[in-house]
Amino acid sequence: MLVGGILAAFFSANLAVELLRHAGVAGFKTPDAAGSVVLATLGFHGAVIVAGFFFLKFHDVTWRAAFGLESAAWQRHLWLAAGALLAVLPVMFALKYASELVLQKLDWPLTDQRAVETILNAKSAGLRIYLTVFAVAIAPLAEEFFFRGLLFSAGKKAGWPKCGWLGASLLFAAIHGSAPVFLPLFVFALVLAWLYQKTEGLLAPIAAHAGFNAINVIILLVHTR
């Protein structure tokens, strides 16, 4: 029910963006307009956070417990997240480079992630600031709750741990919509699932995810100057 509600919110938000764009409403005239970007991004991620609040409340679980902050080892979990991120980054960059070479040999178009294109096409400083905050804070929180906290955990609790590991990781990589980063993001998702299982909380995977996004945003902004 929770996943169904989140997907319904996602499709409703995107439908609203299209209707407003066709109606010529200011702020929605192009896919990269401020209104289109905010509504589209919050359609999924915002829905996950709101639904997650009620989900945890229904199950009498606090956000501190979900994050693993009730554990005395939460600071060690942050260091573990930092170490895991530093270890996997070279692997991810190497996989991305190898993927691009293979795709070029196959004459496959090398398209950027939709999020990257949106940041590059952002016409105002305010929109770029919003997208930066979204990438570093909102997206990691929502995506880790959805992919690791819900899908990964559901697969394990249903007695299908491999489906939890592989299914959630494959879906995580696929939704970013870019062939060159599919394999690197799949590997990263496995690392995030390992962090979630190792620490029994969302704090470590969220921290690693936020760190990864922050590094990519910095690289992107430096390259666009």
C-alpha cells in the first residue's frame, strides 16, 4: 500500500507538470522550468518522506530508531560510511569509464542522467541552489528510506534475501535513466545495502549517498564554470 501510494503520487505529479505545461502556466512552460522541476522532484521524493513519516508512526518506530541514532555506535557508523564511500568511488569511476567505452563501441548514445541535465540547464541561481540541496539532502533521505529501508528489507523479511539485494539495487540503478552509470550505481547500491545491514539503520547509507551526490555536484558545477 505504501509503495502504491508513492507511485501514485509520482505519476500524479508528472501528469500535473504535463497538464500545466500544455496550459502555458508560468513556471511550467518547459521541463526545466522552476515549477516543473520542483513538482517533478517532490512528486516521488517528497511523497516518500511524507509517507515514511506516517509509515513509521503507524509501526510505532521513531526516526531516531530508523536512522540508528539510538545506537551508541552511530558516530562509528558515519566513519564506516565515509570509508565505504572512499573505497567504492574509484571502482565506480572505473566502471563508468569502461561502460562509456563499451557503449561507444556499440554506437549507444551516451546520455547524462536527467538530474545532471536539469542542473546544467538551470537558468537561475535559486533553482541551482534548490537542486543542490535536493541532491545532497532530500534525495539521499528519500531514496535510502525507499530502496534500503523498504524494498531491501521487504525482500529479506519475505525470505528472499537475494531479491532484496539484487532487486532493490537494480531498480535503484535503473531509475537514474543513464546507461553509462547503470553498472556503477548498481555496485554503489550494493554497498549502501551492506551499510544498511551492517549498521541496522539508515544513517550510514544516507551519509554515504549524500557524500557521493555532493562530490558529483561539486564536479559538475566546477566543469560548468
